[in-house]
Amino acid sequence: MKIEVFIKSPCPISEKSIFLAEELSQRSDHTYKVYTLGKDFSTDELAEYFTGNAILPQIKIDGVAIGGHEAFSDMFINRLY
């Protein structure tokens, strides 16, 4: 599974999402990549990638947008991945 974490920096919630992605990658064969606003993507691209949702962090799993940190955390806690 490929996890993509779209963040703004500095942001404590974004850091939590990165931590969860790291944990998943250490426990399994999942990979993750972090993209930073202003460096790797623009606000216009953010709206395009996540159908108008401009709140960060945003997470994609295998190319599918799953939502923000709360959705990602819920998946992690419930061990859906």
C-alpha cells in the first residue's frame, strides 16, 4: 500500500499524520511519501487533488483520498490497513 500525506509546515496535526504513516510503514510493507504545501504542491493543486477540500493534512491511500488526520487515525486505530 502507498500512503501519501499532504501537509503544511509547521503544523502539529500534519506531524501526527506523518507519525502514523511512519508507524504503518515500520509495521508492514506499506510505503509513504510526504508532500508539503508550497514546496511540492500549490493551493490550487490541493483543491484539484481533494475536490475542493483545502484543509490539511490530507491523506491518499493507493491514490484514493480518504480524508484528513482524523479519518487516517481512525483507520489506523481500527487497523483497517
